[in-house]
Amino acid sequence: MRTAYSVETVRNAERELMARLPEGALMQRAAAGLAAACAEVLGRVAGRVYGSRVVLLVGSGDNGGDALYAGARLARRGAGVTAVLLAPERAHGGGLEALRRAGGRTLGAGAEPDAASERIARADLVLDGIVGIGGRGGLREEAVPLADAAARSRAAVVAVDLPSGIDADTGRVRGDAVRADLTVTFGAHKPGLLIDPAREYAGSVRLVDIGLPLPAEAAELEALQHADVARLLPVPAAESDKYRRGVVGIAAGSARYPGAAVLAVSGALRGGAGAVRYVGPAGDAVIARFPETLVSDRGPEHAGRVQAWVVGPGSGDDAATVDQVLAAEVPVLIDADGLRLADADAVRARRAPTLMTPHAGEAAALLGVGREEVEGARLAAVRELAARYGATVLLKGSTTLVAAARGGPVRVNATGTSWLATAGSGDVLSGLAGSLLAAGLSAVDAGSAGAYLHGLAGRFAARGAPAGAHDVVEAVPRAWRDVRGR
């Protein structure tokens, strides 16, 4: 599992470690890892380090020092290194001295802007050390031309710890920011590297271990990996029956949207449910596609035994069904129309787990804000919704986040793909996660594992080409086998 920590936690850990190390040792550790990563990139883009052209974009903070020391290491290996200094009088003294001793050159960004742009245009690699993890807001005016020049160049752009201009704690991007091909981060992932919109600026992310003493309980984010999801997925035992595997109820669909019911049922069946009970007006469409489904038209209260409910996909204005499902004493997943119809007090009053799965537009409506506010501050939005409703919230989107009502680390999904932005994809996820709820997973685990499998299935289904929701469903078994290593 990957974990991400706040700037404050990282800074405290750095101070604790620096108190035990010789002066400058921690920066040298970071610079060594950074230089090694840059050397690998140069091997790909220039064929070798010797004779390559490297430009350092150097601000006044420790990130600038990391860049200078890494540049000195590359210069000693024969690279032609030029440091463009945004604040020459405040650049890291030790790093500057090391770079010059190694044969590197310096330019003042303000005094020699044309020369700086020319060097960037001819570079094989640009190293972004403008702003560190304490930066807030977008790039300052004097740094924007350098970022633009790097974007226009053919150089590989490597960010030091995080791309300059993004918010390390929230993932927000307020203004101009550097777009990196690779971000080399030190000690721990920062939340902004895992959450959009900032994640889009980070490119690939490489973690360099510098020995920070980080307490696990202080993590802000968790990102599950294959092994974590494999441990969560239910596996039927020899004596399992449909109830031991979990029976999930699906209250979804309408005369106008029968496909939502079919897709939700398909996700539930692929999610390992022992049985699926469907309640709603799309029973004929469901049974025609999945004859193993147990169909009822008498309402959730008379559907029979279930261990979890999914309510809302394509339900239109059927508030009565939503109310009945919320009154059930089993875990409930609320999606789509169900989010609009669910009474907030009824959700908060529930004793059994509740998992809400809005996309950004639905989350914005629930919070009473604009969609762009949710998309720009996804972490704050998912936490606010979870606290306001006393429920676990899965915020769908470019980076899917899962937050528990009780607080704690927010789960971020690493498998999503833009190809999942297709009609019906969310219905599949609802059925899949609902099935995992019925199997006994907690709301956080069911949402996290469901999103992980769903994202992986989306990747398998698309393979760089358009794919429909039904293609995603068909790829879920492959994703399941891939996670379990089979």
C-alpha cells in the first residue's frame, strides 16, 4: 500500500531525522536519489549522461538545493549542466558551490531571460526545483516563462519532490504550474501527487526513501495495490452457499432507464455475489439478460433475504423505494438518482454501513457548490460529504476517492482510466461494490476494492480504444484474476 503524508507531517519527520544526522546529510540523500533518476531518464532520451544537456530551474528553497546538488553529480559524470537561478542572491550556497566545482554554469533568470530560454530549448532534461512542498498558489510571474519554455521544449521534465505550482496537501492547482514527465519525491508521497488535478502535472512518480520516521497513523491518503486488494477479495470456501457468499439486492432502473438495472445487476454478478435479487420495473430486461437473477416486483420490503442493497441507478423519481431501502438494517450503497432522493436525516440515522457513490456533479449538488469547486478540491469535498452524511463516500472521477465518516486516511484509487467516462460505467461500479458489501467487506474496503477492480477492468476493456460499460463488465473477471495473480 502506498501512503501519502501532509506537508506538516513530512516537515516534522525531516526535523527529527536531521537532528540525528550530520549537517546536510539529508539533502545529499535526496540529491543522490534524484541524480540517479535523472541519469536513467537521460539514458532513455539522450542515450547516455556524458555529453547530455541539463538545465536546472532553481528557486530559493531546499528544492533548489536538491536540484543543484543533483546537477553537480550529473556534471561530474560529463553532462553539461546549467542552473537558471530565479533568485541568485537567495540560491542554496552549498549547492551552488558544488555545481560550480563540478563544472556547471549559472544564469540569472531575470538578467538573462533569452539565454535561459535558449538553454531550455536545447536541453535533453529540465529539472524543476523552483518551489518546494511549502508553496501555495500557482507559479510566480517570473517563473511562468521558464515553465512555458520547458513545456515547448523536447526535453524530459523532472520535478523535484513535486511539480512547482501545485498544492502538496490538497492537489489543487491555482494558476500556472510545471508539467513534469517524472516527479522524484522524497521520503513519502504527498497527497497532491495522487489526486487530480495536480496528479496530471506530476507524470510518473518515483519515491526515494531517505529514512523519514513517518507514523503510519498520520497518513492522509492510502492507495491500495494488487496485493492489498487480493487480501480483501472474498473467496468461497468448500461449504459456501449463496448466503455465505452474499446476496445483494438491486433496486434500480425505470421504464425510461432499464439499462441501468441491467448494468448494475451485471456488476453485482461479476463481483462475486452468491445471488442477486432485483426489485424494480425493469425485471423483464434483467431476466432476459441474466436468467439467474431473482426478480421481484413487490418492493424491497418483500424481496426476500439480502445482505446488502444497491439503490438509485436509473431510478428516476422513485423516492418510496429509496426510503424503503434506507430503512433496511443491512449495508446500503446509494448511487445516481438515489443520492438526490435520499433524505439526509435518514442516511445519518442509519445504524448499518452506508456507501454513497457520487460523481463530481452529484457531489456538488449535495454540497450546494459548483461542480468546478468539487473538481478543484476533491479531497476536501469527499471529506465534507462523509462528515455531513455520516456515511462512507466514494467520489468518482479522474481520481476516485473513498472517505469514511469516522475520518482517517482517505483511499485513492490508482487504476482509473479516462475510458471509464462512459454511460453506464457507474452503474457497473455500483453493482460490483454492492456485491462486495454483501460479502461482508466494510464500506471503505468494498468501495476501494470495487473501484480498483472497476478501473483495472476499464483499462483491460479499452486498451487505448473506446469501450462501453458492457465491455467493462466483461473484463471484470480478468481484472479479478490479475489482482489475485492468476
